[in-house]
Amino acid sequence: MTFVLAQWLVTVFAVIALVHVYWALGGQWAAVAAVPQVPVQGLVATVRPAFKPSGWITLLVAAALLVIAALVCMRVGWGFAPVHHWSLQWGISAIALLLFARAIGDSNLVGFFKEVKGSRFSRLDTWVYSPLCVVLGAGLLAVAWV
């Protein structure tokens, strides 16, 4: 069971990392729905991206996602001998807590309790991104502590 969960986690983190690499290299597919949007003052129902992520930052995010996938592989012994050291267990747990925090949000632009609503990003964040963070966080905790 843990091995199947680990395979699923590694696959999801790797796919999300590859999408980030695609964006970092200039890809535009789904990019508008990946960055929080804020309303433009004075214009009805118009939004703009809250920020423009640089290619290097996006590559850094992709690398971090691949590191998470590698940590899961190390924990369950997928391609490596299983590592049961406490530091790996707590490191994966800390990442899970970060994912839970992302799901809760910053109370403004992201997470279940965001104030800015009505944009494409906001809808996807409520129904896809935040729930995915909860599921990934729970999966990481299961892999870390089983």
C-alpha cells in the first residue's frame, strides 16, 4: 500500500515539476490559471496576475518538486535502499505541513480561505490546487510515518 502511494506521489510531483519546466522555458498552456489574479481598480470584472514569476524561480520550484519526489523514493526504497532515518521522516513531514499551510492559504490570494475570488485561478485553487495540496500532504505524512 505504501509503495503504491509513493508511486502516485512521485508521479504527481514529477508531472507538476515538468509543467513548471515547460513554463520556465516559455510555455503558455495553462499559465494564466497558475498565478493568482487580482482585480484591476476601476474596471468591472477585469483581473491581472498578482505577479509575474521569472523563469529561474519557476525552474527552482520544479527542482524543489523533483527533490520531494526523490525524498519519497528514498523513504520507500524505490531505486534506492529504503532510508528510515529520523531526519528524512521529519523532513518529509515538514513538507507535508507546508502543503497543508498552502491549502489553508494566506487569507488573501490562495487557499481555502482566500478573499480574492471570482477569477479563473481562484476557482481552480478552490476546487483543484488546494484540495490537491491536502491530499499530497496527507500522502507525504503517510509515507513518512509508515
